[in-house]
Amino acid sequence: MKTRLLFLGPPGAGKGTQAAMLCESGGMKHLSTGDLLRSEVAAGTELGKEAEAVMNRGELVSDALVLAIVESQMKNLSGQGWLLDGFPRTVPQAEALEPLLAELQQSIEAVILLELDDAVLIERLLARGRADDNETVIRNRLEVYREKTAPLINFYRDKGLLTSVPAHGSVEVITERIRESLS
Ligand code: ADP
């Protein structure tokens, strides 16, 4: 199975859940920039203080800040596979990832795009109830996704790396679809 992966898709598509399942069985390191940022916020670090307000508005944290986090995580992996979840989220982040991967002599083996209708996304996010999961902020996050992150779909499709997976149905059914697309 491929073990250097990237998850793409709107907030609420289930990237975090699916990434955790896949990494548990496949032994990859789950690198979620959202989770890493939330740990910084919880620990009250300078970085966390800088990120918190931005996250609670549903905006994106600066590329430089996120890149610094990803870089230090990836340089500490010692040969293990990885799954990037929530990064890259902008074209500049995707462009910055390339020299980092070149330096590590690694490359992305597959990009999984989890696709789901807006109505279902909003319903799932409202049910989750995280600090950034109220309706106004959710709508903003979906708009930010469309504007800043969705261009990455063509970015990776052009590289021949993209696989699209429908993200409706039960957690298990979706995991199976992803596994099939990776075999
Ligand atoms: P979701 O998948 O529900 O959008 P995440 O946990 O991936 O949630 O991200 C939560 C928030 O963390 C984002 O709305 C954004 O503010 C910040 N964030 C996470 N990853 C990035 C990134 N790569 N670049 C900029 N901001 C990010």
C-alpha cells in the first residue's frame, strides 16, 4: 500500500477520522495541522496565541507558521510513512512542500480527495460542536476552502496524483473506498 499520502477535502468531509483509521492500520504518522495547532492553543504557547483568534474566525493561519510546524514534524520521522491532513491548504503551501520533500528525498504517492455536498458538511460540523463549528464560522470555512484550498485539486490532478473518493456513508464504508483506491 502507498504510505506517503495527502488528504484533501472540505471541512466536515471526515479527513481526520479517516486519516486516524488509515494510519492506525498502516503504521503511518498522522500529521494533522489542525490538531497540531489546537495542541499549541491548549498549551498556551506563543504560536498557539497567535493562531487561536484566526482559527476561531474560520480563517487560515499564516503559511509561514504552518510550514514551520510541518517542517519540524516531517524532519523527525525517520523513514516512517505519513499522511498529511489539512496541509497543504493553499497553493503557496503546496509549492513550499515540494523543496521540503526533495530535501527529505521523498514524494507524495497519492492525494485522496474526500467529496461531500455542502448540506451534509454543514450538518456534520454543527453536530461536532468544536470552538470553530458555529454556523457563521462554518460558512466562512467553506468559502475559504473554495477560494484557497480547492485550487489544489487541479494542482494535484495535473501531477497525476489525485483520486476522488465519495465521503458519504458510514465511516467503515468510506475507509474501504479509500483502501481500494490505494491498493
Ligand atoms: P477542518 O478539517 O474542520 O477544516 P482542521 O482541524 O483541519 O479543520 O483546521 C482547523 C483550523 O486550523 C482551520 O480552519 C485553520 O484556521 C487552521 N489550519 C489548519 N491547517 C491549516 C493550514 N494548513 N494552513 C492554515 N491554517 C490551517
